[in-house]
Amino acid sequence: MDIKINNPAILNDLIEINNDRIKGYQKAAELAQEIGLDNLDDVFQMNMLQSKGFIAELTPHIGIESEENNKTGTCGKLFRLWMSHKVTISGNDKKSVLEACEKGEDAFKECYRKTLAEDDDQLAVTVRNLIRMQLNRQLEAYNVIKRMRESTL
């Protein structure tokens, strides 16, 4: 079944934030490895795989797979900014890395919520439901990061 939406740019934005989430977790994994926090790698890999899955789910609803799907957007850049600057400012330790990831997850969550709130009328019902399901799955990942960060206090 071919699902149409009025504005494919909306889904491209969500694909962009997922690409940025992947890059953010790649950066987090590098930082964690540099400071000897190998125990975080599984969680970071799981979140990268989650975003890759989200991209795979969203892409068919655009109608055309293009090179644009590998671009990163303004909203998603918030995720990488937290990874590159927050850890440097706060220090290179487990808590700092997890705080940066949590802030990135907050940015991701807000982009999805904003899409549902502002662009709801431009999305087919099945696509809105897909976005809601992805947001719910991301919230579970966010809660894992948050619990890990809280356990470092």
C-alpha cells in the first residue's frame, strides 16, 4: 500500500535527526572508549541501531529514497553539539558522557513532539502512528540513559 503525505520534508527532518543521533552516539562511544568506559558501548550501539531502524521505517513513506536521507538537519545538530561541547565543559567521566547523551535524547524527543504537534495535519494517519510509536521507543531508550546517569550520582 502506497502511503502519501502532503509534505515529505517533515519525514526528511525526522530522518536527519536520526542520522544525527547515530553520529552523536558514535561520538559518545569514541569518548567512552578514550576514557575507559567500555561498559557503555552496548547501550550506545543499541541506540544507533534503533535510529537506523527508525530511518528504515520512515524512508518508504517519503516515496523516494535519495541522498538527502543522509544529511543532518538543524534539529539533529543539537544532539552532536551536546556531545562535542558538553563533555569537554563538564569533564571526561561517565556522568558527563551520560549527561550529554541525555541532553541529545531530549533534543531528539522534542523534535519528534514538535513534529506531532505542528505538522499533524500534514501527515497520513499511519505515518502519525509510526512517529508516535518511534517516539515511545525512543523514550524507553532515553529512560535507560537517564537511569544510568542517575546511578552515577
